[in-house]
Amino acid sequence: MARKKEEYLKEMQEKKEKAEKEEGEVEVHDLELQKAKYLSGTNTLEEAVGAYLSIKGLTTGKNIDKYLSMLRLCLAWHNDVLYKKHAEETQKLIDKGGDWDRRNRFTVYNGVHYFRCRDFENAAKSFLEAIATFTATEIFDYKRLVYYTVVSSVVSLKRNEIQSKLIDSSDIRQVIDEMPELKAFLYAFYECRYKDFLKHLLHVMEVIKADFHLHIHANYYLREVRLRSYQQFLKSYLSVKLETMANEFGLSQDFLDDELSSFISLGRLQCKIDKVNGVVQMNRVDQRNQHYSDIIKKGDLLLNRVQRLSRIITY
């Protein structure tokens, strides 16, 4: 492999020198892009990205394509830091002169990046934005896009948004029938059939655990999606018996008690458990007071950071 690689690079260098003498810049750039693409499959991420960055003088469209190729490499290598760095430059180029196809592909790439960063809300927004004009078949097909859209939306969108953007979407409906477990998962959540929802969640988790981008977040997603179902269920009650809730979800009371307690202690659920009477009681938080408390906390955090920064600047 090393010998063949050396021979190929030598051949490409000879072609480039010949093109520089006898042909124009377009042919030279095509050879440079062809070489960078070859290095993408044979070298490290840094060397492959460096090969693309060394290509200068491209038109805006080809320059965007160059950066999109680099972003695909970052996704393939799971390098989120390098992705974020080059995504900023890509966004500037697209704002400057990107067509709808390149914009769509970049939006899909960003959705996958948000997945990698556990930002399911922005992932869902990106996928929903791209779903009507999807063209990024170089990283996955349309069915996989619909799968990602549903998976990210269930843990991030409000129930009315799930109806308008997923249930009533013709783009989603024309594909989701081919994925019965995903459809059952989505509709069970929307229709508040929590026992069926958790049953179909098991099948969805099998796909997530085998997915190239999501497998590292499988446990996190499983916990988050159960939290969303608890929040949706408890939103309709001031108090409910733990036994009733356990039966609704098809879980044991001990398991449900332990999991609710962990979410309550983390501040993820606004309720308390009356262990003696076996009742879950909701704590309705006044939104105005909650916003006031958030502002105070963020203000204190900002002041601490400014003080630390001033000490650094002083020294």
C-alpha cells in the first residue's frame, strides 16, 4: 500500500507540473482536489485536511465543496473540535455565495455534528430544515435522515410541534411507513401510550446502539427520552399515585421511584414523592420567579468570570 501510494503521488505531481505548463488553473485545481481526495482515504485526518487547505485560488463554489469535504472527514473521524473550526469558515463562504444544494448539505452536516455534541434540539432543527430538499446522500440516505429527525425531535420538540412538524408532515409520512417500529415509537409518544412507547423504545435503541454517530450517546439518549415521557405524563396532574404511574408505564414501583428520585434531585423534574402515601406531587413553579432566579444565577456567573479575567489582565 505504501509503495502504491508513493507511485500515485509521484504520478499526480508529474501531471500537475505538466498541467501548470500546458493547461490552465482549472485543470491544476482539479488535480489538486483529486490528490486531496485520495489522501483522505490513505492518510491521517490532519494530513488530509492539510492537503485540502493547501489548495488556493478556487472559485467560491469549489471552495465551499473543499470545506464540505473537510467537514465530512471531521465527522468520519469524530473530531468535533476541528469540525467546529472549519464550519465557521464554511458558513462565511455559504453566506457569501452558496447555492441551495450546498446550503442543504451543510445544514445536514451541522445536524450530525449537533448529534455528536448531544445538542438534540439544534439537531432536530437542522434535519427538519433540510428534509424537504435533502441532497446529502454522500453521508446517509433519506430514510436515515427521517430516522434522525424523529429520534432528535422526540427529546427536544414540544408536543404540538411534534404534531405539526412530524405527524402532519408529508415528507415524513411518505417514508416512515417503511419503518414500522419508528412510526410506532413516534405515535405512541404523541398519543401518550407510555407502555407501548417504552416497548418500541427498545427497538429504537437497538438501531441507536449500532449507529455510527449515535452509539456513544445510547445510554444518555435512553435516559433523556424516558425523562421526556415522565415530564409529559406528569404535566397533566397535580398529584398521582406512584402505583398508577407505574402501571401506565409498565414499570415496577421500585424502579420508577428510584428513577424519579434521581431526576428530582438533579432538578430535572419539578415534583416530590410522598413515600408514605405512595403519591407523586407536582411543584408548579411560577415562571416569572424561575426566570428571575435564572437571571441571578447567570449574573453571578458572569461577574465571577469578569473578576477572574480582570485578575489575569492585571498580572
